[in-house]
Amino acid sequence: MVASAAVTRLAPSPTGALHLGNARTFCANWALARQRGWRIVMRIEDLDGPRVKDGADREALEDLKWLGLDWDEGPLWQRSDLAPYREALDRLRRKGLTYPCTCTRRQIVSALSAPHADEHELRYPGTCRPPASGDCPPPAAADAPAAQRLLVPDEVVHFTDQVLGDHAVNVQQQVGDFVVGTKVGLPSYQLAVVVDDARQGVTDVVRGDDLLSSTARQRWLYRLLDLTAPPRTWHLPLVVGPDGHRLAKRHGDTRVRLYRQAGVDPRRVLGLIGFWCGLLDRPRPIEAGRLRDQLCLERMPRQSVTFQPEDHAWLIED
């Protein structure tokens, strides 16, 4: 698919319910797109196997519509057609850029002396990596499931984020050879989003800054797969709980659906999001149209915003 104009995507993952932090990022993405005339593709990123919750995709779509968001194409489900990802994996394999890895997370932790790459990832120490001579690594047990890892050069990737500025990242030093195909035969997140963004003509990606570290990996994949120019990225600071960590169950129930079911006016949720985006000096009810027309990227905070107990109290007050 060739895009004739700028395109962005709203890409909820049905691994859980849409919470207020997710909603803030989606609303900001939607507002920027509508202000700048970008087309919006709705994509359901449902490849995360057993973590996908039944019905979570439908609930996310309903929640976003309840807030007043719309889109121009989709929804498109990744699992509906796995062929493009398999073709990308085959292309990398034919180029000699991948290798099988049977390591478990526990084995990686026990072999690792480097620190965590981020909250969720460890740097892969190269246990199954073929020797530089080109010889094959020791054969794995025939019945051992194997992931596919990308041979990542020890080089720096440079990119400019539209919000957070210039970055230089050595992916090999950051996370090492990362997974592009999982042990159950599905594409990894990193590969799937690159394949989808390229084939859906995405030119601008707006997402939380917890995914900033993915940008360099995805740019490597764009290069190695001989795809068109990678999209511009716009990484927004997260909404976090009082402990400084991104919103999770430990912070209480922050699901958008909770407020829908409690009869909260969506304009109150939008008002809180508008406050978090720097549009308002305090939370007060607003229409989606005001967020669309008046959100200003330059006024958005450059640091995380905190969901406080008083925010919840304001949302549910009569």
C-alpha cells in the first residue's frame, strides 16, 4: 500500500483493558492527526499469544469511540494475515541475518553480567549466536523450541524524535541480538510493527516514551528489509502512578471502562486528559472537538504526569 499523504495509526493491544494512560496517548495521537490532516489507521496488535484477553479488542474500540475518537481505515487485526510477517522473516533468513535461539529467560539472566536494558528486557549475551567464522553454533536438541534472533551489528543508529530530539543508540550494546520470530512461530512485536507500518504507509508514529528504545531496533529492520524510509516518531511522556511507575493494577482500577460503566460523562475524562496534555490549567469537562482543535504539542509536558487519587475523585464526583 502506497500512502499519498501522511498516515498514522492507533494501535491498541488487547492484552488488557484500555486505561487512562493509554487513552491520553491515543487522544493526543488522534488530535495531532486531525490537526495536521493525517489519515488514521486503526490496527489491533493481537500477536502477543496467551496475553491477549478475549474481548479486549472490542472493548478498546468501544472505549475510544466513547471518547469521541474516529479513524479512516480499519480496524485491522494482525492475526488475520500472518503471511507478510513470514515473508519478512524468510527475507532476513535468506540474507543470513537471523539464527535460531533456544535460550530461556532464566538462562539469559544466569549468563548475563550486563544490566537491564529497560524495565522488561535484558541484553542478550549471544549464547546461540553463530561464531564470526560463519560456522554453525552447536546443534540444539531436536525438540527444543527456537526463537529467531537478528544478527545486530555493533553500530550506532541515529534518529531524531519530534518530541525528544536527537538520539544515538547502539542496539547491540543496548539489547544485543533481539528476537524477530518467537518460539511459537509468530513474529515479534519489533518485526510486526515494522512490516505493518511499511505496508500500511505509516509516516508518523505517536506513542508513549516507554517505547523510545524500540525506535533504533525498528530502524535497523527497515534498513535490513530494504523498506521505504521509516516513519517519524513522536514519543510522549507517560502517565504514571504516585510511585513514578507507569499505570498498572497496583495503582488501582484506572480502566476507561470503569468510568464508562459508572456513568461518568466522557467529557470529564477528556477534561482530565486535556489537563495532562497542557491544554487546560485544571481538569474541567471538554468536548473531543476542543481537544482536536486546540491541543498544542509545544505545551505538552516533557516529563511524565502523575495520576493522583484526587484525579479519580474528580472524575466520579456527581
